[in-house]
Amino acid sequence: MQAPRDRSGTPPGEEFRLTVRVYFEDTDAGGVVYYANYLKFCERARTEWLRTLGFAQGQLIEASGVAFVVRKVAADYLASARLDDELQVVSRIERLGGASIVFDQWVECGGTRLFEARITVACIDLGRHAATAIPSHIRRRLAQPD
């Protein structure tokens, strides 16, 4: 039985998980993950999710002339990750719009949520440097990832 779908066509609760190890370079002088690196972890997770769906960033640019850029971020830092921690970066599509995607993302360590963010990415036409509709073949894969 298929999960019910919201108005955008995105399967509710569909999650992608990426494991990330905290390296020395990820930490600040206090030995905890530097705040901006959580956003980098989230970027990696979105990129790898697209890759698993068959859309590598470089190929998107070459084949379609489009890229996804961050338009808006709302983040909350709940607890600290430390050197050598194994993190799970979890991504879920909250809303799939015509030219944008709203992601709910969070970072966990050992089942404890450390960071959470709502990140809006816009699809842009690189030739025009303007927002454009998400190409239909990409939209279909995002709406029905299986």
C-alpha cells in the first residue's frame, strides 16, 4: 500500500539519511563542531540524495543548465557534536513547489537531535541567473523516489 501523498505530490515522511564522521577540521577551538559546518553537512546530504536519484550536480548543470541554490535557512542548534562522533544527517522534503523545494533536515548523534533546519532551495537557470521551474524529470523523481 502506498503512503498517502500531500498536495505537492511528495510522499510524507520519505527520509534520506547520510552518515558523517566529525573530523578535527570540523571543530572549533572548543573542540565542538563549528556552527557553520552543520549547514555543510546538510548540503552534502541534499547533494547525495540527488545523486541516489540519478542527478549528480555537475550533470544537472551540463545537461539541464540548472542548479539548486539555497534561498532561505532557519536553523536551531540544540546540542554539540564532538571530534570522532558519527552523525546521521536526515533530510525530508517538506514541500515541493514549482521552482523551489523546502527541506526539513536534522543532525543526530546516537539518537539525540543536535541540529535542525528548514532549508529552502530554489532552482535557477544558470544562463539567465533567474529562478526557473524544476525540470519535469527531476520533479517526478523527487515526488516519487522509489
